[in-house]
Amino acid sequence: MDEIRLSVDAANQLSSTTSDAIQKAHGELKTPEGNSTYTVNLSKSKGVIVGDNARQWNTFWELPKSVRRLLIVLLAGVLVVGSGVVAIRWIVPMFAPVYKTMFLIDAAEGDLASVTGALTTIVGNSGDRDSQSLRSFGGDCGSDENTSQLVSFGTGNQQEIAEAARSVRQGTKATLQRGIVEAVGDFTTPLSLKARQVNRIIVVTRHGKDACDSDHEFVHDQIRSRVAAAGLSIEFKFIGYQVDDDGDRLTELATQLKQQEPTFTNSPEELKRVLAWFTTIEPVLRSSQSVVNVLNPTVDKLNSATEAIKNGRFDLADTAMADAKNAVVDVQIEDLDGRTSSTDAVRLRDMAVRLRTLQAEVIGAAETLLASARAGRALAEPLLSYTKAADAYNAEARNMTDALTSLRAQGPGGTR
């Protein structure tokens, strides 16, 4: 407070001692001509009392400048740390990719040109929001250069990966173990963002065993230990290209890592088709299937809740609607939005959006039905509206399930 205004009568009650003290400490008492109030400047006061019968106690602590500065620094530090925690927990994850994919290619002896050619062609069709990386393996045993990360994780780096793939040099021995171990480590570099849904390594190799270590159990243990140390769920997609007598070793490795069996290819065309499946088609299939897996159970619960509403069990209906409203598929649809380079992705994305819209209509119809039941109104009309909404949803869900079944049949091991 910078000033206090007193009426003339109140000002006259001030003792001369108090008045003198005020004037001495804060300047003279001003009485502007023609003004019926006195103005007292108290901007620097440490306690002023006005009135005849009043008491006031003021306690002031004078801190040294060094202490005040230390407190300011500590307060600023607390604010910075608090802001960092907020950023790490809530803001940073918003920018995390849905998919994080490492391409690990075999540069050892063999048809390297077909491998890099397939990757160069396919990578351009991957999702816009995918974070991708490229690593190769193949070289001398014990050398630090027998595996190398050619492109670090990032989004929108498809062209960079294609150019790096074309520049891969032929190696000598298949250092498969070290390639996989270092690839896993690439997922845990400082400040790296974890994928919101899938971390995966797509391995394209012409060799099923490590050329530098004949102890296969040791190799498997080393890889499992590194995966466990990463603290992440990492999927491996093994593609064997022109693998002959050691193909069983690659299958054994996949089994030890509890991954799906490798897909073996012999021709460049077949390699390109399988690589395209894992890179572009499988993510579309998985995100679309997730939409069905999340929304279908909630509609099933609402269907059961209609009978509970008829019987006056509104609590069961409330629970079912709460579950339905919490069924969010925004991340899955966001992933599909970034995969519009193929006809399948566009079609399934549109179906997923329609399914989400129809589910919202089912919830709305269920809420109307519940409100009518609570109010004691007739249920025939709202029940009919709910049934129509549920039937429309179920029909679209069947269409999407059929589309997913057809798409899944195109994959490795699928039957048309």
C-alpha cells in the first residue's frame, strides 16, 4: 500500500509526536489547498497505527543479501525441476511415435544389392509418424566396425534411410549377434522417445547363425540379456533371404526370443513383398484390429445393460456407459491417418472412423434410454432407437472384421 487518506477530523486526532515521527520518517504531511483530506506517504513504513485505542505489533526479519540470493536460486531451481517433471511425464509423451522401427540388414557375403534395393523401394511407403532407423552388420570378428548405425531414429527420414541403404558396403562375416545386441541398445539412448504402441526390429539376413561364435546358447543368452536390460517390449521380425543350411538356427533364435517364426524368401520379388508386408501393411492391420478390439466389448456391455435398465438396475447401465465412454481409439486412428499411401490403409481408416462414430451414437441412444427409464416414461421408442444404433454398429463391425481377415490372408503364412 503506497498511501493512506485520512479525513480532517481523524487527522486532527493524531498526536503531535506521531505526526512529527511520520513527517521525519516519511516526509512532511501534505494538505493540498482546497482538499479536505490529508495524504500520508507510507510506502516505506514498517507499521503505522492510526486511532486512539488500538494496538499493533510488527515483527520484521532482515535477511542478509547472500541468504536472499540463495533463496531465490533455490526457488528458481524448484520451478525448473517441477517444469521438467511435468514435461517428462505429460508433454514429451505426446510427441512419442506410435511405431518405432529399426531396420537391421545383413551386409555380409551374398546378394546385398537385392536387400538394399528392396529396402530402398519399401521404406518410402512407411507411416509418416513412424520413427525409423537403419543399422547394418557384417565385418571382422572383434572389430568395432562389424555393425554400424547408419541412420538414427527419427520421423520423416525415409529418404535418408534409402540413401544410406544404397551406400552400405559389403562385409565379410555375419556378425548377427552383435548387430542385434547393438540394435536393441539403439532404443535406449539418452532422451530417446519410447513408442506408444510398438517397438520392433525388422531383421533381413542371409545367415541364420553368428559367424564369430559357435556357441549358439551363449549368443541367445546375450541377446535375451540385452533385451531384458533395455526394459522395453521389443518385437523381432526375422526375414531370411536365400538362407540355406543354417535356416534352422534362425528359427531357433526366434523361438528363444519368443517371437514369431522367421519368414524365408528366395527371390528379390518375394523379399520385397514380405518386407512391404511388415513395413507398411501389418501396422495398418494391427491399428485397425485394435479399434475393433477396444470398441466391440463396450457395445456388447451396453447391449447387456438394456436388459438391466428394464429391470431397474440403473447402476449396471451406468457402469456400462462409463466403460464405453472410456474406450478411446484416437491413437489407433491417428496411426492410420499417417498410413494413407495404400488403398488398404485408406479404406480401413475410413471404416475405423465410422465405427467410432457409430459407437458414440450407441452411447447416446443408451443414455436416452436410461434417462427415460429413470423418469418412468415409456421405453418402447427409446429402446427402438437404441436397437437401430446397435444394429448399425454391429453391421459395420462385421464389415471391418471381414476386411481384416482378407488383409491378414495376404501376409506370410496366410491362406487366401
